[in-house]
Amino acid sequence: MKLYIITGIILLAGCKKYLEEEPKKQASIQTVTQLEALVDNAPIFYEEADITSVYSTDDNEITKDLYKKNPGAFTIDNMQYYVFSVDGLVGAAADALWNAEFKKIFTANLILANIENVTGDQAVRARVKADAYFIRAYSYWVLVNHYCAPYLEANMNSMGLPIKNTIDYTGSLKRATLKETYDFILADIAEAKKTAYDDVDPRRAWRVSQKAISAFMSRYYLFTGDYDKSIEEANKALATTTAKLVDYKTLIPGRSITYANPAVTLNYNELNDWVAAKFLYWSEFYYTRYIYNGSQWFIPSAALLASYDQANDLRYKNLMIPNGGRRFSVVEPATYRYTMFSDGRNAPSGPTVAEVLLNKAEALARKNEAGAAMDAVNILRLKRMSTYIALAATDKNDAIKKVLEERRREMPFVMRWYDIRRFSVNDHPADDIAVTRDFFNVSITGIDVNTPKTYTLDSKRYLLPLNGVEIDASKGQLTQNPY
């Protein structure tokens, strides 16, 4: 039942109200304009409440010294993700990512359930229908890359996700297989491809287009190991005349913030000041999606910071803020903060021109086309460096290494969790990533700073546990991942 709690047209305040009000609300949907308004309610769709990507990878680091001196800066719920807890997530009051993505899925299903029965322009109807299919496919892709085993032939019979393709609240919550889940995603993509819109609408980048689908599929095929198709789709997406790389040399200073005792001034660039009215229209997007970090503090690890050319890389200079912990009253130790948009709340996770170039580069590198891989990477670097320094690779392994390093620098936090999972099951052991934490003992109720403990992310924990509230509400239909 909790899979289908949504706001707006069909706000549910418990099962009783749902049963009483749903037929009435369904009857109120009369026009395609009403359904289009659901798609254009962008805040429902563009945010991903992905605490895992913020806290559970080697891009993040909370040292013992940082925590011990500033325990109030961290919630116990977020620290469960930091130490890869299972019990802490099962026992949490709710799972924000699971609920939010199924909310999007339900909204898509609501649109599809009504799209043929409403009045209105046929072209608008076709467009909204394609949007709904893409919304559903995208949310399933996010969910399958968090709660299910990584994509691998040997895993295809393992547990996937509940397939919800109707608004029937009594429908089964039994988990399909991983293969059935991926087949469902591809079937929705096939329907979304019927859109008549070829390129990104700069006024509404959250609407689907052929270029957005190709950008997404360049990601999909990279993750499933079909490098030829990933390159093919990347090339289609890169033919866009709307989405374009931003030259970071053109970024201007934003508001500076000064603190006392001791005195320090934090210098941000203009992007930090952007609110939704601006960042929804980030020109690099094929499709608008963001990881939302309510704590506003992406804490870059020492390894992530060291990966940049700190003298020339404008991503480091503009987005990695020295002493950024002062934003949260952290004086000691001086701690960096990664901030992109809206004072560190939002980081782009939807397909961008930068990502598509990196998808293409990685696929080429894995196909042993090192020179072409570097060409793709260097198109991006030209827009990211104060003094342009082209990358070159000596062979296939060197090309893969350099592309993946660039990928980490370009998309810290937002893609690292996905990459850790897929690297663990591909045929290139050199890209495997080990994540360990030298921290304190963390329980469901608190953190014992007198008991040091080392945590290691293992393959079983590549799958997020399903929240216990969801399992209980399913009355035995949802099955927990094995740990």
C-alpha cells in the first residue's frame, strides 16, 4: 500500500481515505491538460532522495576526528548509510528513495490509466503518454540499481522489483526477477520512443525527447556491457543542437559568506546561488534529474580531492569549497564541502552532455580504442580546465583508468554508487573499488565514540535492504534481500 502514496491530484491520507476518495478523484480527471500538468509538476520528478549516493561511497569521508568534535552535524539515520548498516535501514521509519520513486511510478501509471479516456489535443496526448513511460522506466532503473543485484547474466533469476503498471492498490507486491525488471524497463523505453520530439525542450528539459532517450540508453548499455550500442546511442545524443557543455571558465563568482571566531570567508561560484528557477534549466541536461541532499553537505574524501589537478581543474576550484564545514558550524577540523546548486542541496544526476561523452569514452576504451576514447574525454576537459591539458593513453588499460578517473571527477557522489556496483561484476578486475570506513561503532540508536570499528562494503550490501515498514505493509509479499 505504501508503494502508492502520492500527493497532488490523489493525495492519500491513509487507506480509508483512499478507498473513499479514489473513485471521485479519478472521475475528476477529464482533460489531457490535467495529465500534462502532472508531468510538468517538475519537483515531483526531478529530485532523487538518494542518501546512499551521498554517504555510502568512497567519494564521502567522515573522519573520526570530524565526528567526535561535531556529532551534532550528523544524523544517526545518515550514519547508517555511511557504515553500510542493514539493520539500521530495515528498522528506519521510512525509506525516502523507495517511496519517492514509487510515487513517480504511481503518477506515471495514473497518467497511462487515463490518457486514452480524456479529451484534448492528440499530439499533446501522445507526448504526455511518452513522458509517462519514460518517467516509469527511469524510476525503475534507479530502484533496480539500489535494491537489486548488479546487472549480470548470472544474476538474472535473482530478485528484482515489484512490477507496478496499474493504479490498482490491491495489485501484487511480489518481486519479479531481475530479468523481468530490466525487460519492463526496456518495454517502457520502447513506448517512450514513440515521442515526436527529437531534441531537448530548453523550456522544459524534464520532458522526454529522442535525444534524452539516447542519452539514457548510452548509460543503460554501458551498464549492461553492450559497448557498441552505448557508443551508438551516445553519438545519437551528441547530435543535439540544444543541450551543450558549459565552459567552466565562464562561471562568475557567487555570494561570499564570512564567518567569525575564527574569521574565514567562503567563496562560492554563481551555481551555488542557483535555485530551481535556474538549475532546472542547466544547459547540459538531456533530462532533468538531481540527487537531493537535505543535509546540504556532500563531504568529499581525501582521495576524491586528490584526484583533481588542483591548480587547473575548475571543478575543484569552483565546486570543492575549503573550510566549507563552517556552513554547518564546523570549525575543527577544517573540512571541504562539495556544492553544485542551491547551496549544496542538488547535484545533477540526469543524463548530461558531460556524462554521454564519458559513457562513449569508457565504451571505446573497453573496446581497446584508446585514442578515440581520449578524444571524447578531451572534449569535456576543454570546458573544465583553466589551462587545458589533454589526456593521452598508452594502451587499453591506461585508457580505461584515465576515463574512469575523469568520470569520478566529473560526477562525484551522483554516479559513484552505480559504478562501484557495475565494476564489481564486469570482466576488468583493475576497476574494482574497495570501500572501507575507519570509524566508531554505530548502532540503530547511537554512536559509541569510545569503540573504534572498521567497516567494509561487501557485495551483499551492494543491495540496499528493503525497509521493514514496506515489508510489513506488504503482508508477506515483499521478500527481503539475503544478508
